[in-house]
Amino acid sequence: MIAFVYGTTAELIKLAPIHARLEAMGATPLHWCTAQQAGELPTATEHLGMPRPDVLLADGVGGRSLRTTTDAARWLGTVLASSVERHFELRRALRADGRAPVVLVHGDTLTTLLGAVLGRSLGATVGHVEAGLRSFDLRNPFPEELDRVLTAHIARVHYAPSDDAVFNLRKVRGAVVPTHGNTVRDSLHLVPDDYRPTTGPLPAEYGLVSLHRMELIHDSERFRATMQALAEHSLGVPLLQVVDPLTRQQLDSQGLSELHDGDRFRSLGKLDYFDFISILRSASFVVTDSGGLQEECAGLGVPCLVHRRKTERSDGIGRNVVLSEFDLDVLGSFLNGPDEYRITGHRSEASPSDVIVADLVRRGAV
């Protein structure tokens, strides 16, 4: 039996195409959820056609998404307690079909690490989807880099999306399986080309902004300078900024919300995946600190500036993706000529999800 362990919408989105392929084969994988993003997951689950979790190891904090370190500590205690309390129930479920037990985790969140530990404790083979990404700096990004390194020591099947990732895993125990891309390639295909967002009218031309990482929004001087640079550029091209609760809190506390004038530079609330990808496809360019959005832009050919000191992902770098290293001159140069980074998106014939499912078949899990 195969069990997916996830807790964020990004994990769910990138596991969805694997689930779809398994379901098409007649398999019924288990879904164990930690609900790190309890507020967003139900909508994402419905839109992606995914089943509701078989087991809820936690429900965020009081039914809402994690926002603070205190929230994370409370949530962590709940997940650990649930895992211990339901140990034998989970173990039986993994062996219910008589096949090899496999626990699949994704990415670099706390749920990734907890899911890997849970899988090992249940005597299952732990498979890590999107394995081998490295920044080689435990502080950037933190705690994601640490989560990746620790998960690599626990997992025994490493699904590596790139040649760099394969190389980074050369000393780990277990099998390294090249998937020749990230499963987000397959996730993008879940959104119909003619899907129209439910956000209402959008400008004919616009840039998309998504900034939420702690190392940026909690550095008040850097965040303020970045937001002011974006606001100045919005006089040329309107900007739409996707603002999650944490970013909203920082905008308000630093007096930056007034930069969103509602016309040239406006904020959008959290979007569901279909709305977001539809808006992304039509964007003139993207400014983000999200590694997942970097991957999506690489797949679609949309010019993208990654506003981080380091990125663990090679997707699009040197083609349509620029890494700023927090240099505002690099940001300004990109904003003044993003069109030079536009490339033609393509639909690769290779499906990373197909590679993963084929490997699971070989292992007797399906």
C-alpha cells in the first residue's frame, strides 16, 4: 500500500498527478495529512479532484494554518502525539493490500521530515519526491535546507528532478531515481488552457508579485526597499501582488499597505491553484521568493526574478529566471526589461509522475 503524507497546498499540488496516475491504474493510495495549511487545503483538495484525507494527524492550530513559531510548536506536538497514538492503525492500513508498504513525502517542509520519520517507524520504504535539491547553506533557506538534508538520511528511494539533484544524492543510502523534471510539470497540465480566473477583470498587461519568505518579510529594511522599488515600477506596468496572512501582517505593521493603491499596484488574497496558474500564464513577468513559482515560470516560459539570496533550484536559471541575491539593482534591471527573458513554454514529452509510478510498480507497491 502507498500512503501520501502532506500538509501544505504545494505538496498536495505536486503529489496530485502521481495520485491521478495511481488511481487510473486502480490503486487506492492512502492520504495522511498534517494540515500545516489547514485553511487552504480543503479548497485545493476539491479543485484538484483529490480525496479527503484518510487520516488527519493534526488540523493546523485550531483549524487554521500555522503562522508563528508558537503555532508550529503546538502543531508539532499534535502530529507527534497522533502518530504515536495511531501507530498500529497506520501500520495495519499500510499492509492492508498485501503489497510492499511505501510512504511518499514531498519537498522540504516540516511535514516532509515528519512523514519520513513516521514512514520509517512503520517499517515502510520512504520515497522522497523532489529529492536532492540543495542550497548548501543551512541558513538560506531555513528550515527547508535542514529538512531536505535530514529527509535524505531517512528516505530509501530518492526521486531526483535534475542532474544536479542526482549528483547531490551520490552519497545517500538507497536508490536514486532521476525523474527528469519536477512533478509540477504535470500539475500545470491539470489546469485547462481556457480556464478563466474568478478574481474579476484584470489589466491587459500586468506583473505578478509573490513575496512571503521569512528572510525577506521579517527584514524590515530589505522588505521596505523591495516594496518601494516595486511600487515605483508599477507606474509603468500594473502589478498584482498575492498577499498571504503573514505578508499582510508585515505590510500593515511596517506601514506599507498604502503602496497598494488599488489601481497600478493592487493586492490579491490567497488564490486557489486554478486561479493562480491562469493569472500566471498571462503575466508579463513575475517577481517572487518562491521556489515552487520559479519552477512553474520555468515550465511556462514567463520571465521571473527570484528575490532570494540563494535558490536550491536550477529550473529556468540562465534562461527565463534571474536570481537577484537581494540586489535591488538586479531587481531594477529586470523590471526595466523583462521581455528579454521570455521564452516559449513547452510541454515536455517526459512525465516525472510517470517515472515515479513506474518505479513504484517495479517495487511491488502497485
